[in-house]
Amino acid sequence: MTPFSTKSGQRLAILATACLLSVTLPTGGAWAQKVKNKGTPATQTAATSSEISVDIPTIDAVGSNVDEATLRAIFSGDLVDNADALAGLTADNITIPEITLSATTTIDGEASEATVTLSDLVLSDITDGTAASVSLSGMSIRAGDNGSAEFGTLAASSFNIAGVLGIYGLVDPASQTDLETIYTDFSFAGGTLESPEASCTIGAMSAAEFKARPLNYSFGEIITLAESLESSGSDPSPEQVGKLLHLYADMFTAFESAPAEFGGFDCSGIDDEGKAIDFSIAGMTMGGMRPGVYPSISLDGLNIEVQGDGSVQVGNITFKEMDLSSPIAAIQAAPAAIDEDWLEANARALIPAFAGFSFGDVAVDVPDPEADGERIKATIGAFDLSLADYLNGIPTDILTTASNILVDLPEDTDDEQLRQLIDLGVTSIDAGFTIDASWNEADNTIAIDDISVTGANLATVKLAGTIANATEALFGLDENAALAAAMGVAISNLKLDVTDTGLSDIILARVAAEQGSDPATMRPVFAGLAEGTVIGLLAGAAEAQKVGAAINSFVSGNAKYLTIEMTAKEPPGLGLMDFMAAEDDPTVLIGKVTIDASAK
């Protein structure tokens, strides 16, 4: 499967740049550029490599305390010089039927022109810089051969203009330190985007509320930092790195939002090889953002399909929330200048507490890149990774599950294990697995609740147990202490559960056929061999006969469930030295454990 062409990506980038220019009007000196009305070209912007002009034919201001000339300058982009006037704006109604932005954008040395038209910008019932409502009836973009776009209504209520200006230090935020509402009832009607290589329909978007507080860095400082980083290239100074990280730490605690809903998009186009490609997402939900917490993002109905090549469908993908409290605290305590030594010493503290991800209803049908003419066909019912209780950047509570991983085995394969399954008559596998483990700080143990693998109509193997002597040093920042702690852990008990749901029938049928016999005759023979082998290995152990009998019952087919449990006789359990000794003589472990077994 191949992506859109480079030319297509460039055209889409030009359209995206035009969209960006339409919603982030240049803001005067702090942005190192000025814009002018009535088609007068502006000087080139270093950040966007664009020349921009703004045309506002008329402004209808009713009951405004700001004159038309100042309003025209503001809506043309000169916010810095007129920020105080905008923050104190009071008016019954301000209507601008049309704002036209003309931009010449240079990408990789290629200049392209685009025109953005904003229709019917209306701000109503404005008091001291807060509008009861703001709306834009539509926006159109014309970029010549590069394409076009049409977007519908955009609206919000309780739009705190002064609050927006205060966030970036364009006006004095006075004593505000708490989060304040910036807008409510945000809605966007969606639209369409066209280019020679792609056509997209974009769904609607909505969010109930957005809050923010003033940043500790002004907009001018942010722009200056961005320019200095750009001039430094790949070798920023410790002072620049420090300021950037402190800025990020500040920003991630400055915003809060209600959950947002997005109606998805549907794109069709052609790839580098001229093949038709469809790419769509049915919908997206973004959880509410909180200070220090990046929200979850859930995508529904992802579909990628390339004509004559392959397809990938995913019913849902969810990226769970990310707690940035630890990195933020580390950065806030850091010096102004952050060098490589500090980054290396605090690497673990900078790891966010990522809660995990999940996906489900996956169907893949793509060419096998390692086998000409073969295809990879698989489906996954569900997968989930959950991580919690982070300690020094390491999750101490892990749960991951997968179910209905259905894979067709390739007819022609050199993989020995796959070949064995194919030889047994297995043409596809429907598998799943679980890993569930957590650290208990109170008693310094790791509980292995479930490590299991399941094959539908084959077998399930599950392992559980307890690891003792798992002290906090195991997760500590001192590498030598962590290594010593790892060498000191011990296994206090293990439990193995095996469920036969058809695997033994397949194996015995194959073996019996090779020997000219039948499975019913072979089962007791193999059961006796297994029992004798186990009793021989456990010679001298009081439980040998019981364990051997349970295995005999399981192999013979009289029982479908086998449980074997091992418990260390002396605390804390079997340690590293015990297992090293067992490499030469496994029987040394027998006297140190109690073994129990049952079959049913």
C-alpha cells in the first residue's frame, strides 16, 4: 500500500497553510510582519514564507466604543498595536460581510498563490471584550491548480476576546491566575477539500467549553524563542532547551476543555503509482483536557483501501490519556539552562504516565513484503494495553489482552513452527493472550495474576504466581541498586493450568497415521510414557505419584483440565542462585518446593 504522491502532499500543505492563515491573522511587530488592506502586499513572513494582503470592503459596527479605522486594523491582523482596544471592546453588534486574504506561499522553493474568503463574521452583544456569540457563515479557499476548499458555519458563545489576548500576554491579565472560560458551545459544520490528487469531505465538530489561563511567557517571547531555535538548527544551546521545556511545562497546565466530537472525514484520491485510494475515519472523540493531563483520543471506523493492492479496516482505535505530572514537576524544578547531563540524569522522570491504548475489529489484507505473490490476511477482534501506577517512569500495574487474532497460515512457508502446524492440518489460528501483573508495595511482591495463551479449538495455557523480594529499588533511578534488586527477587509460587480443547486430538491423529495406528490406541501409550517420565524426574519427591497420575489422566483424554502448582518450602522462594544450580542438575529444585497436581 502506498501513500499519496509527494506532489499531492505539497498541494494539500498549501491548502492547509491557507486555512491556517485564515484563522491566525498576522499580529504585527511581534510576528515580524505587517499586513495591509486593499491588496497592498506585505513583507514576506519568515515563519510562513508567505506574502499576505487583507481586503475588508465594509465593517458595520453598531454601538461600538472602538472606531472603524481601529477595527479595520484589528481584523486585518494588527492585534499587537491595538490589543488594549480589542480587549475593552463593547458593541451591540459588529458585522463584516467579507474578509479576503491573498497569500503567496513558498514551499521548497515553489511559489503558489491562494485566496481565502471569510463570509459574514458576526460578533454580537459585546461587553468589555466578551462577545455573547461569534459566528462565521463560511470560508472558501481558492489555490488555483493546487485545489480549493469550502467550509461551513463556525460558531461559539461567550467568546472571551480579552481572555485570548491575555493568554499570550498581548494585554495585561491583571491578577488572573486561575482558568477562565474562553468560549462555550463551539461548533463547526465541516466542509470539503479538493486537489488534483485527492477529494475530502470533512465532518462537523463540537465542544462544550474551553478554559485557559495566561501563559508565563508572552507571545513575543514565544516567537523570539521559535526564531532562535530555527537559527540554531540541530544544536540548540542549554538556555534555549531550558526555555523551551519550561514553556511546554507551562502550556500543559494552562488549558482545560470539555470533550470534543468530530464527525470524521472521507478522502478519495490516487497514490504514487496511480492507484485509487480511499481513506476515511467515521468519527473521533477527544476526551476533556485537564492541566497536566493530555486527553484520550478515540477514532471510529478507520478505513484505508488501495485499488488492486490491499485494505486495512479498524473498528476503533483509542489512545488513552497521558498524565504529564511527573515530567512537568521535573522541568519546573530544573535550572533555567538544561544540558545533556541534566536530560540524561532525569530521563526516567521525563517519561509521562501513558495509560495505554486499544483497538478492535481489525481486518488486514495486504501484500506480504517478504514473499512475492503472497498476502497477509488477518483479523483481530480486540486488543487492549492498560498501564497504571507509574513509579520513576515504569508502570507497576500492567494488563494487556487480545482476543480473536485470526490468521490464515501461508501454504508456502519456511518457518518451522508454522510448518509443524500446517503438517497437523491446521490452516488458520484463532488466538488470544493475556498478561496481567502488578507490584504490591506493601509486601514487596509482584503478583502474576495471568499470563496465558489461547488457541480456539486447540488449547489454553495459563501461568500465575508470585514473585517475592520485589523491593522499590527494583524501579529506582540507581541502575546498580536496581540490578542488585533484580538479582534478589525470588519465585515463591507458580501455578500452571492447561486446557485441551482439541490440540491433543490433532497431534495424536497425525502420529497415529504415521505409525499406521489409530488415536484411541495411541493415547494410553503416550499417557503411560508421560507418567513414567514425570515420576522419574520427580524421583524422591513425595508428590511424584500424584503428579504422574494427573498427567496420565490428562494425556489419556480422561481429563481436559490439568493443574500443576509449585510452592517454595522456604521464604522468600527460589532465587537466581537456585536456578543457576538447576542448569546442571534440575533435581536440586525438587527438595525445595512442594508440588501438587490435579486433572479433571
